[in-house]
Amino acid sequence: MGELKLCCLGVNHKTAPVEVREKFAFKGEDVESALLKLNSLAGIDECMILSTCNRVEIYFTTRVSTPFKEVYDFLVEEKGASIEEINRFFYRKEGRDAVRHGFYVASSLDSMIVGEPQIVGQFKDAFQTAKELGTVGAVLNRFCETALKVSKRVRTETGISRNAVSVSFAAVELARKIFGSLSGKKVAIVGAGEMAELAVKHLVSNGASEVFVVNRTLDRAKRLAEEFGGKAFPLTELERVLELSDIVISSTGAPGYILKPENVIPALEKRKNSPMFLIDIAVPRDIDPSLNEVDGLYVYDIDDLQQVVEANIKERLREAEVAKEIIEGYVERFIRWLRELEVAPLIAELKEKAEAIRKAELAKRLPALGLTPEQAKEVDNITRIIINKLLHQPITSVKKKATEEETRHQVVQIFREIFGLGKE
């Protein structure tokens, strides 16, 4: 029987285009049937499938010398794939590399957007599905629970998910810097761009109190206003809305400027120069950039927001290096546990053998000693203590040596020979 290994065969956004990932994806009930088939394959002891829009990964444990052959054949049959296709797009990881990769995935270090929060939930769901189907045993259970613990620690102790990495959320981040708190702030959306709507959602969820929707088409404005529990206005009432608004997000697609000195400055004056944050997500731009020269006006366009996003992404990548140091400690501890697990049956066999010898000798010798029941019980306890003390050092040593790459196979073999283990 070979060495117990954790393996991962996968494809993700880095290795394959979306049409390839779609082909290999497992959805809903497909996951359950696939897991049961995988688990029935020769050499596969435990298995789990993680399938998202950006990755499909199969984690499994095995003792066979060619661990990926059975899983390749499974994908050929299940997905109508060719071996060449799998070789081209899939990565194969085993042992320490597979453990590290899994911890990176759960901690979102391997995500398209580093630090995004969705992957930990998806990882947890994949683990739960496999657990409920009974395809997870001691190794994958320990692996997944450790991965989730690592993910939590990475998010708590690093800034990997701290800064905005989408244009819409970058607008919220900038608004916070200008106003401090967004509580009670009034937001206007001019136009109906998807990114602008998303920015308004983020602003509302962060405390903005009232939403005004301005559109050339009043019916469209009303539909959008209902979504946010806000008020709708035609474009002709833009100046009135500007007067009421602390934050204005514009995304009309108009050929020229919609927010200009002639309608913004009067509104600012009526606000008694209370500051206004103007966010231009339109291309071509909706807001005259000269307004940025006016005291009390803060004007940001799509490029400004993108610069914020890029700076934040760089910061997340720096934090990812800190996260990797945290993860490495958990990788080593898991590998050590896995190798100690390998010698657990050997240690159990030694203890059973020692206990059988102890009991046999007591059964043979005690009757001739004429001891009282209390005395016999004391002898039983003393011999048990002696056996435990004798075995403690060799058991501790073999556990330690089992974690050392260079000598562990040789040490385990010597241990077997010395104590006569593994023999009929």
C-alpha cells in the first residue's frame, strides 16, 4: 500500500477561458452524482468537488502511485473531454502543493479578485455537500476545517479584503473620505447606468438616507426610484435635485456635459456651500471637469475611480504576501498531522500486541501467586503502567520521524522489523 496523499485536479480563470470552465462545471444535483461516482473509483478514498464560475477543482485522497489517472478517465466519461484537453487546461497538485493551493483558494488568494468574500462560502458549501454524501473522511474533513480556519484568520489579521476593488465601491470609499460618515446623506443618480445603480446601492447600504432619480424618461426614473424607495424627477428639474443632494452619480450617455457651472454652482450656493461629491461614471463624461476648481465641489470621473481601484488592488496583493506567511505555518502543521496519521495504525498495532502479551502473561502467572482480588488488580495496573512507559519513547520517536521527508520511510520500516509488526 502506497503513501496517503491529498491531491487536487483543477481548472480556473488563469488556465482556461470561460467556455472551457463551463464545459467542466458541475451544478446542483450533478455534483452529488459526480461525487458518488468518484468515490466509487478504485484508489479514491475521499473526494470533494468545488465548482464555481471561475474554477472547477476535484480534491481527493489516494494511496495509488498514479493518482490522477482514474480522475482523468472520470472527466473523459462525464464531460466528453479528451485527455489532450485536460492536459492543456488542468493543473495537478499533490501533497504539500495541493494543501497549500486549497488554503490559498479558501483564503481568496487564488481568486480573480484577491480578497473577494464569495469563495469562502462556496468552499464551505462544497465541503458540506461532500460531507452529507459521506465522501469526506478524516483527511478531507481536517483539510477543509483547517482551510476555513485559515481563511478566517487571513481576513482578520490582514487587509486583504479591506479596500474597494470595484469602481462602484470605490465611489463609496471616496465619499467616506469626504464626508466621514454617510449616515443621513442624500444621493442623486442622473441617468440609468448599471455601474451608477450599483454605486447607489452601496451608498444606501452604507447609511445614505434618501435617493433621488433623475432621467429624461420619467417612467424609467420612477421604476428605478421604487427600487431604492426614492423619488423620481425629470431631467428638467436637475438643478432642484442638485440643491437637495450631497452625492451625485451621473451616467447618462449624453454627448455633452449634463452637470455644468451654470446648473451646479447655483445649486451649491443655495446649499450655503455645503460640500457636494460629484461622481462621473459616464463615457463620454457628464460632468464638466472645470467644476473641480470650485470650492466645496469634489469631482471624480471614471479614471479617478479606476486609479483608486488599482491602488487598492496593489495594496491587497501586498497583504496577500502577509497571508501566505500565515498559510505556510498551517500547511506544515497539516502535512505533519497527515504523516503522523500514516503511522497511527502501526502504533495501534504495537499497543494491541503489547497489551495481548501483557494479558497472556498475567493470565498464565497470576493464578500461581495466590493473590487477593485487590492485589491482582494492583499487579494489573502496575504492568499496564510499565507497558505504557516502555512504549512512550519509541512511539514519540516514530511520530516525529514520520514527519521528516528524508528518513520517514526507512524509520517506519525499522520500527516494523524491531517490534515484529505487520506480520501474520
